[in-house]
Amino acid sequence: MRFILPVLDQSQSSGMVNENEWFLEPMESKGTLFGLKLDGERLHAEQSAFQHIEIYQTETFGKLMVIDGCVMLTDRDNFLYHEMIAHPALCLHPNPRRVLIIGGGDCGTLREVLRHPQVESAVQVDIDERVTRLAEEYFPALCDSNDDARAQLLFDDGIAYVRNAADQAFDLIIVDSTDPVGPAEGLFNRAFYAQCHRALADDGILVQQSESPLIHLELIQQVHASMKGEGFAATRLVNFPQPVYPSGWWSATLAFKQAEGAQRQADSARVEAISADTLYFNAATLNGALALPNFVAKALAEKA
Amino acid sequence: MRFILPVLDQSQSSGMVNENEWFLEPMESKGTLFGLKLDGERLHAEQSAFQHIEIYQTETFGKLMVIDGCVMLTDRDNFLYHEMIAHPALCLHPNPRRVLIIGGGDCGTLREVLRHPQVESAVQVDIDERVTRLAEEYFPALCDSNDDARAQLLFDDGIAYVRNAADQAFDLIIVDSTDPVGPAEGLFNRAFYAQCHRALADDGILVQQSESPLIHLELIQQVHASMKGEGFAATRLVNFPQPVYPSGWWSATLAFKQAEGAQRQADSARVEAISADTLYFNAATLNGALALPNFVAKALAEKA
């Protein structure tokens, strides 16, 4: 079977519903495409001040949020990303009390962060309040912890927020952003990493979603090199499955201010406690996520 | 963006080449779709005695083989599947001398098996000779070891081959098949597992590709339960990324005749030796592949 893919412009994007309707995300630059079968009409679409946001009902993955044509999350598999961007760093940090989340407007990362009783405050700074409002409406489970007394939800420029933060204000900064284009572009550069470095305590860890180990390997090299260039002593890569993102294989990069941080073992009591409520994360999958395939290790050794 | 996907029948599948041409594989039953951007005309298509085989040139994944509309392999990422269906079992077995591969006509698994100097014979039985002939032409690297004196390539019915095999004839049987429909359907049933059990030595291991931990979890449960039902003492799941297969996350199931086999650690000297030439497999990724996410462990504990 071979299909000719019609390219429709956004004005046509509320096309008719029929039995063969799929949401398709072609990633032209990488030559891959992912799609989910839809169930019924699009539930919501809007152009916010920052981006185009859509909500669909899929046939098999629950609800789907799309931003600027890119799949952000589905009900069915967001646990992989949210657990793995949060828990590895939280369990590797000796005492994560003050957490900053940049982006993360769907609140799924915030929920995972607040599962850790050690966390005393979690500030989420997403530039687009509409993402959070739509998450509250269409993905209420992700917003379970928004009313936690430790949570603070801000809708503001994350880059400016970090620039204005006090020195050593945070133990953990998690950059839970969209791809490095559009509003998120400034979250993938050295000036931003330098400010994160300054705003982290000495034993602090910066976490950034860092795309696919297979098809974005050069980006991962650049992210690691840039973080080290701005003073982080060491980096580690966390990799995990994420079916709805390009290639189905995704990563987060951890940058440690102190070299010994990258040598530290995860706190096994905390790993065990958290694993009681997770779907993917546990001591074994944490070690698996930190395991580097040969081709990734080689790429990071060559340039990172 | 939203696209309406045209459903074309196979007679139209040599559709015109244009700048927006993709190979798309919709998996209707699971509601997911994967696509690769093509580069130029389809290189080959034929209806063999058993299935419809196509070869394409993709823009970013090298050559692509498609059987009955399903992606079989690409140049770029087949190393993940081939390394992970072969090396875990070979390194967990105490002394894998006699290996049988059922299916595997592209010869990539055979190549990985023959990297192990302990292997004295490797018999590959694929029902469709055309797959191997096309692999030789379009994926010559995978066929690197076809002339190895230890290799025997047979084109025959793998189910009958196992049924006719002597008791305890093999140390390892690897079922490297297509999905459990069409010619491969009989490779996913209890009668076949019973024959594999008989044809394996006491410390033998049966390996079967077992689809996606996320979207085929029930099938994985059934495979494990069926293997145990036919006398295998224990099973383990190996999971790994495989971007071109549905969900981008794939698995192989290992069934051990003896319970102690499933407790055995991999031979670390062999793991280290093999890892010198692999792109994904090493001691750390092996442990990672054997790590069960909580939801998978729960599913296998409930029914397997």
C-alpha cells in the first residue's frame, strides 16, 4: 500500500469527518510521520496568543492535544514522558525541595513532581495559560495536583523568570517544553542554560526534554555540549519509549552542577516509594533509562 | 493540521511520485499510523508465493522493505530489532551451540547470531525465498554472514521443520516472524510452542518477537501464558525501541525450559565481546531491556 499524502493548509484543518480520518503529523525534516485514528469531530481548536492548540478524541489513545500541528500528549501514553522527565532527576538529587518547571502547561510534570514529599515548592511557569486551561478541561487527571499548597502556577516567560530568579533559588529546574522552534526556541540555547546554572543550588540538576536519541542525536550532542559550556560539570541522558513523539523513542537530559552529582546513585527508598504509584518508572526501568546504547555513548563521547 | 487519508487499493499502490509522497502504514486495529518519506520511485514490488513484497528508497531511513503493507525493516534502524532479538538470549544461555531461526528471511538475525563464536550451527528456515533474495540485493549488509560455514539457509515451512526436528536438537530457537496474521499466524500458537519445547535441549531458550508492550499487551500475555502452558518453566520479556514498528516500542519474549535459566545472569565476557560490534546492545542496555515497566509487570503477573 502506498498513499499520496495531501498537504492541506490550516484553513482546511477542520476537514470533514469520515471513517478514514486520522490526525497525521509529518515531520518533514526527519522524514517520519505519526498518526492516530480519530473518533468524531475535533473537540476544540484555538489560536492562543502564542500557538495553535487543538484537542481531538482518538479511537485508541484517549484525548489528544496538538500544538502547532505537533502531538503534545494523549491520555494513553503521557505517563511515559511525565514519569521519566520527573522521577529520575528527583530520585538522583540528594534533597529536592525547591523545583521549577519551565513549560509543562499540561500540568502532568507538576503532578509527578508533587508525588515527592521532599518537595516543598513547585513553581510552574508556562507562557501560555490556555494550555493549562484546556488541560484542566480535557485532561483533568493531569491537573490533579494543581491545588496542592506547594504548587504555584505562573503564566509568564520562562526565560525571563529564570533570569530574574535569585542565585541558587532552586534544587531542580525541569524544562518541559515543546520542540526547539517557536516559543520554545530560547529554551535550547546557552544564555538560558547559563541562567539556569546560576539559579540552581550547588547540588542542583537541570532537566530538559531533549528529543529522540535516534533522529535528533545531533541536537542531543549540542544540548549536552552547551550545558557543559555554561558550567554544568556533567550530563546524563535518560531515554524511554514515547510512542506519540517522532520515532517513538525520546529522551531527557540531566545536567549536574557538581560532577559528583552525576556519579550519585538514586535514593532507593524514594525510588521504591514513588514506584508504588507509577506505571513505567521503577528501580529497574530507571537503570534502563540511564543505560546508553553504544551509538549514543559514542556520539556523546565525540561531542558533548 | 489534519489530513484526510485516502484509502487506495493495492492496484493503485504504484501511484505517482511527487514531492509529498510517503509510505504510510495505518494499523487500523490499534488506531496508529507510521510513515516514512520516500525518495523516488518504488524500487521493487512482487507478489511471491506467500506475500506481497515491496522495496522503497526512503529519504532518511535508507532502504525500506514492506511485506503485505507492513514495514519489515529499514537500513537505519534494523540494528535495534536484530541485536535485541539475538544477543540477550545468546548471552543468557550458558552454551548456545545449535541455533534455529524460524522466519528471519532478511538474514539480519542470522548475522547477529553468527557473531557469537560459541555458535556451531545456525539454521534459518524462512518460508519465502524471495525475502532472502531481495535482502541480498537491497540489504546486502544484513546478508554478510550468509556464506559463513556455520550457516544453513532453508526455504521451507518453519512449523513443519520444527515438528520434524529431533528431540533436543537445538539450544536456541528464535522465531523472527511477521505479525501473527497471514503466513506467521501458526507461529503464535500452542501446538508450535509444544514442538519448540520438544526440539530444545534441557537448557534451551525459545525467543519470539512479541510486538509492542504498549499496544499489544494482551498478545504478550497470551504468548507468555501459552509458552508456560506448553511446558516452558519461565518467561522473560526483552523490550527495546523500534521506531518503524507500530508504537515505536517493541519486544521479544524469552521462554526457558528450566526455571533456573530465567534466573541466570548474562555471561559478562560474552556480553562485552559482542558489544564491541553492536550499535545498541551492551551490558547496560541488556539490563534495561529486561527491566519491566510496572504496567507490564502487573499484566504479566495477572495473566502469563
